[in-house]
Amino acid sequence: MLEQIANELENLKKEATSAIEAAGSTAELAELDIKYLGRKGSFAAYMSRMKDLSNEERPSFGKIVNEAKTAVSTALSDRRIALLVAEDTAKLKKDRIDVTLPGRFASVGSIHPTSAALKEISDIFLRLGFTIEEGPDVEDEWHNFDALNIPDTHPARDVQDTFFVKSPKEVAESGNKILMRTHTSPVQARTMEKQQPPIRFIAPGRVYRNERIDASHYTIFHQIEGLYVDKNVTFAQLKGTLMNFAKIYYGPQASIRLRPGFFPFTEPSAEVDITCTVCGGKGCSVCKGTGWVEVLGAGMVHPNVFKAAGYTDPDITGYAFGLGVERLAILKYRIDDIRLFYDNDIRFLEQFI
Ligand code: DAH
């Protein structure tokens, strides 16, 4: 009996060890472990045969079973180690990091040149004593045109030039149509409506025009409006403020030149040129040989604008100006196309980090 069991066990051991040798993964080994050494495994089944044996046979039986079990268990752990090493090596090979490769840098974001210019220009006027006011981008005709003395017949009031917004019925019937503001000047009207002089503010913001897009025109751009209203404000003060601004923004060599102009909301009005920054005033293609580039409009607030605001004190005077932000930035950074500000081409934006 014992001899037969010993033979069987020898066969079982051989079968188990060769299966273990052939196992290709630790997962497979785990299954073999259960199959042979588990609680319901092949060796456990043998132990239940102990009861068929005589008392003398039992110790030898135990020894044989234990030896076979130990042999299988040793084979299992040897194979497990070999497989673990192989699996580890394969994983390391697969996940290998080439430390000689250059690293990937996280790209750093930057302030958009329009935002940077808005801030830089605004900061200059803040230092010169101006505060900041805001008005809505979606305006009404009254604030954008009427309150600014712009007559009904003015070409800017045409759909060719202005984006009108579909208005609710009551608004359309009231005759005060809704539009995208064509300039920041309505902030003058809105601020005077709610504040008494003295007033000294700038209003930076976005404006909209129904424009054919080209290198120097876009349907959206930014302006900074300026308004100073008090007793006896003079044209000389306007000129001084703009001269100061030009020298701070472009450097001490920059100068300004005022030419007579026309705006319905100022009288007298001036077109203001700044020394061409590209040629330093000598004359080039940017300034069309004149040495000057037009960058803003300005003037003394028209009496009709004060009237619309409800200002009646005859000693009250004021100056106003409106400058194009992209225009100023184009000159400062020598950008040759306004569309670049709106394309969001990363190669352009990266130059302003
Ligand atoms: N609103 C004018 C425009 O968009 C610019 C302007 C001119 C503003 C003269 C002013 C001013 O305040 O006094 O063309």
C-alpha cells in the first residue's frame, strides 16, 4: 500500500514540477499553487488516505508526502522568483526613460498685447490724475450719437458703418435703437449724466464698426476716451496732457502735432499726430514720408454735449480725446497688420512674453 502511494506521489511530484517549469507567468503559477498545494489540492487529497494505513505505516507516509510537497513548493518558489525577475526586467525595459532626451517645457502664458497696451496707456493717465469709467458695449443711439451732437444725417448712423442690434419691440418703437458702440465717446455722456463737475476720467474699452477688414481696419478695436470737465479747462491743458502722454509712452524724443479737425462733439477739434516711431520723424513708408502718424482725435467739449448732459454753468468747460489703442501699440511695437491682434497666432503672441 505504502509503496503504491509512494509511486503515485513520485508521479504527482514529476507532473507538478514539470507544469511549474512550463508556467509562463506568475499568474499561471498561482493557479498551479492552488491546484497542487491548496486546501482542496492534490496533496491535501492524499492526506485523507492516512486513515487507510496501519499505525506503523503512518510516519513513513507522512514523511513521503511531506518530501513531495516540499519539492513542489520549492519548485514553485524558485520558478516564481525567476518569473518575477523576468517580468520586472521586461517592465523596466518597456518603461525605460531616456534621461539624455531634452525635457518638455511647460509653455508660459503671456498677457495679450492689446491688454498690455490698454494697461500701459491707462496707467499713464492714472498717474496724470485721471480715474477710470466704464460704459456698455451694447449701447443705444442716444448715448452713442444724439447726446454727442452727432446729427441724424451723419454717415456713421448708417448700417453701412454701424452694427445695429435687433431691439425689443418697445425699444424699437421708442426710436432709440440699440447698437454696438462705434466709439468710447458715449461714456462721456453716461458719466456726465450721473456726475457733476469736476470730472476727469478715461474710459478704455472695445468698439465695433461695420468695416471692410484689411491691414489697418478691423470690425473690433479698442479706444481710450478721455474727458476733463471743470471750471476754465483750457485747450493748452489738453495739449500739455497729450504731450506728456506721448513722451511717457514713446520716450522723451517723441512729440505731438495738432491739426485742425472736425468732430461733432468738440469745438474746436483737432487731429493729433505723434512723431513716427519707425523713422524718428525723418519720413518713411509708415508715415508716408511726413514724419507724423495720426493717433487720436481731441478737442474742447461742444456746448450741445453739455446741454444734453444737463450742465448749465457757463464757466464749465472741458476737453476730450479719443485714442486708438491698437494704433498706438502698432507704432510702439512696429506691427504692420492690425489683424495680428485678433488672429491669436501663438508665434505672434509669444513675442510679447
Ligand atoms: N470718437 C472719435 C472716434 O471714434 C474719437 C474722438 C475724437 C474722441 C475727438 C474724442 C474727441 O473724445 O474729442 O473717431
